[in-house]
Amino acid sequence: MKQKLQDLLGNAYAPYSNYQVAAIVVTKDNQIFGGVNVENASYGATICAERNAINSAIAAGYKKGDFKELYVMVASTNLAFPCNICRQVIVEFFDMEDVLYLMNDTDTKTYLMKDIIVYPFSVEDLK
């Protein structure tokens, strides 16, 4: 998976921050969907790699509960957690026991979604 993420990093569009991120979603039937961060001069229009990968899987017909792993690689010396907007999207589609891998060129750390999303906003909050 590391090589696939490194290859994707080159596709990131990050002319403002120069902070490249690549993400890969793996579904329960082992399909792989990639995404990169795509920045915009209007920063609010920027989309993160994690949401880009998740949205690609959704566009291909996958649904909530079809996901099992999320890999996120940064072109940085530090590992980085998904932003809170991404965490909210992650909790919408992943189960709390699913796995998140944070990576850079030299390091990988593994987490369960429940460890990074402590108080998620969910459908239960809408009742």
C-alpha cells in the first residue's frame, strides 16, 4: 500500500500549503479507492485526500458499512491525523472498529476509528 500512496502523493494539488496528502480507502470486498488533497485559492473549497477517497468509493456504489481500512500518507516528516471535517465523514461511513493507518516515508502508526473519533456527531443526535 505504501508504494500506491507514494504514487498518489504526486497527484496532490497543493500550490498554497505545499502540504501533499494521499489517502486510500479499502472496502470489505478489497476494492481500493484513492484520493489526494486538492487545494483552492478559496480555502473553503479545498477538499482533503480522505474525503476525496471516500467520495470516490461512494461514487462507485459503495455504502456505509462497506469500508474496512483507511490509509493516509503525508509528504512530511510528521504523521498527521485527519482534520475534524474528515473525521465526521469517516464516522459516517466507517465502523468504529475499522482501521486507520497514518503514514509518511519512514513511519506507520495504526489506530482504530474509535480511538480518533471520541465524540462523533451521528444520526442519533438528529433525533
